Amino acid sequence: MKNYKCEVCGTGGARFRSYRKITGMIILSRVENTKPRALCDKHKVSGGMRTITWNLLLGWWGITAFIWNILALIHNLKGGKDVTEAVESEYAKYMGGVKEVMEKQRGIR
């Protein structure tokens, strides 16, 4: 595991976090996860304020959205979900694929 820097203050020890974004549409509701952001413990809640504000304004408009929104607000106010391991895993897969392509290209030449 690397020592990531916080996007807000630049201190080390940040973790990648994702937040739940709810959009209520009277009959339907949309539940999404935000793109991961590298945030330290101090900024894990404030880093999700844009999503929390979105949920407060647009997350209530529908029966299912109302319920999802309450759960998402609790989730986001706790600092979202730590997705550092998933980000690192995806990065390793990507870099492995890049390495494989580079090795094939070298073999062709």
C-alpha cells in the first residue's frame, strides 16, 4: 500500500473514498457511487460535502429515493466507503495489461 496524499490538504496517509449519490425522480430513483477521492481522516466527511448537498437537494423526490437518501446520508456523514484496496487492485490489473502489451510489442520488433 502506498502513502497517498490528501487532495484537500496534501498530508500523507490518505485513503481513497467513495460516496453515495441519490437522485430522486418521483417514481424512480438513481443510486450512484462517486469516483474515488484520496482524502485524509480529517477531510473524509468534508470531502463528500458536494455529494451530501446533492442528496439533500435532489435525493428526496420519490418513495424509494427517500429511503435510499437517508441511508446514503448516514453513509456519507461517516466518511463514505474506503475503496483503497479496490483502486490499488484495478491499478495493478491495468499496469499488468500495459506490461503485457509492451512485452508483446518488443517481441514483434
